[in-house]
Amino acid sequence: MNVLALSIDPKEFAKMTVTANPSNKETAEDKAKDALELYLTAYRLAENYDRYSTAHNSQETSTVFHAIKGEDFQL
């Protein structure tokens, strides 16, 4: 069975995540806070995905995803 390796650029992933999920808050400050929280969370998730897949020589995307799924990204 062929295994598909997936590499995620944390910056690009975080930018795309924020763009795809605009805040519905009223003030510019609240929108900025939402965007920053989302950006940082997405960035850290992508970083951890790449770090885990490299450290464990795992190229199976679902294996890596399940391993990092339970991580808590407290800001």
C-alpha cells in the first residue's frame, strides 16, 4: 500500500485558516483578537503535525493527526 506523506507549511496553513473563518464580532479589536487566536492555534497545530511526523518517521497522515488531536493549545 502506498502511503501519502503530507507536509504543511505552518504560516500558509494559519493564513488560510484565518481567511476561511472570518470573525463575526462587532469591533475591530475583537475581530483582531479572534483572528490572532485562530492564527496562533492553526500555526501551532501545523508545527506539531510536522514535528511529530518527522520525529516518528510517520508518513501516514491519519496516524499523525490522531496522535496530535488531543493536544491542548492554550494561549
